[in-house]
Amino acid sequence: MLAQDPLPEPALAPFGAVLEGLQVADDDPATLRRVVGALHRHRVVALRDQRLTPEQFVRFARRMGRPQPHIKTELRHPDCPEILLLSNVFREGRAIGIYDGAAYWHTDMSYEAEPASATLVHALQVPEQGGETLFCDMAAAYEALPAARRAELEGLQVIHHYGNRSDPEEGSRTSATPLTEEQKRAVREVRHPLVLAHPATGRKALYGVAGSSFGIVGLEQSAAAGLLDELKRHATQERFQRSHRYAAGDLVIWDNLATLHAASLIEPATGPADSRLLHRISVKGLPDLAA
């Protein structure tokens, strides 16, 4: 059943839910309705003990939206390119998946003209310690702003491109995963609203104030960066945060249109006890039932 209370860690987190007794591999329409409803109410949902092959994971993701393969083609699943590998396992000196490239506040694929609406992560192998994902509730952060401040932000358009505004240095552990020269040529500058009304619920949220946001249309660069940094500090306060510690079999889904998230830093794996392997799919658009 759907837990009515927030997920337990941290205790102050005002959002998130655990769904019990569901198996998304069953392809049950009622399961999809419950997952989507919980996602739009709680922004982050976790389903335990999901036994999914990569093909089943892709099939369920397609029911949530249109899977968008990641720009890092070399880190995709070899048989299912919709899946991006997240891992601290290294082979021949190179990580087999995204390693440090998500350890900063960001919104998935906000650097694309049509950003990701949701992200799904299936945990296959988790370390005994570490490897959590942190989340911020951007709808609650927006609503906590004074009414006059909210009015000032309405209508502003933010300039996005691939990278991390707070740490653009390639090679840093808190920068975005570096792109190849060919991948860099494929990236374009895009614009998204600073205040986004959710297409399914209508609830407004701050969108993409950290990570790929590098400017604001009509503002000088210093003023734009100052405003984005101010909103990032506001939105990432502890009162808007919660974290999820993965167990093997977890399926965690978050609403990219109403959250920020960040991976916690983790050291390279030395063996099974500290290895991390997650499968990630980001989707665009909405499920048919919510369109």
C-alpha cells in the first residue's frame, strides 16, 4: 500500500513515499496508476524488491514516458541503450558507468530542449555504506518564497547547457561527467522557465536553478548568476531535503519537473562489499493516463 508518511530519512523530509506490495514487471495497469499518482503527489517514490531484467526495466519505463538515451553513449547498457549505467566499478582504469559525474545538485537532462520529466533508477548492487541520492523538493521551495518574490520570478527564462555552473572544472569530482569533443558538438544552449507549472498537476516549482543553468534571459551574467545562486541556496536548505539509501532491488522514481537531486560521493570499488551498480532511465513526456 502507499505509505502516507514521508520516507523516514531524514526525519524532516516533507516529501517522498514508499509503495509496498507492487511488482512493476507484472505490467498491471492498476500498478502504473498507483505509481504515477504517488509520483505526482510525493515527487519521489521507492518500490522495494523489484525483480527486473534490463528488458523489463525498459518496458516499464516506456509506460512512464519516452526513454531518452544519455549523451554519454559509451556508458549505456550494451544491450539496452535506454539504460545508463551508474557505478563505482572500474575496469582497465575506467569506470563502467557514471561515477562522480552526478555528485552535485542538478535536474536530469535540463540541458535538452525537452527535458526529462522523470528518472527511474533500479539498484542491482549497493555498497554496505554510502551511495545515497539526495533530493530537494522544488515545489515546497517555491511555495516558501514570499509572494512578492514569486511574482518577480514569474516569466523569467533560464539559459541551460550541459555542465555544472558551480564547478565547471573538468576532472573535479563535483563537475559533470566530461564529454568527448564529438559529444560537445552535439550540445546546444536551450531555455526553460525558471518557474515551471507541472503539466500533470499544475503545481508550480522552481526549475533547474542548479547544475545546467548558466544565465537568465535579459539579465547581465553577474546578476543572473547571483539570482540563481540565491535560489539554489534557498532550495537546498535541509528543510527541503531528504535522502534515499538504496537496497538491492530498489526501484526509485523521481519527478524531474519538481525536484533537484545529487549523488553522494563514493570511493572506487575494491570488491563486492563496496560496489555500486544502478541502472538509470530518464523519460520525457507523461504516461498516457496523465497526459
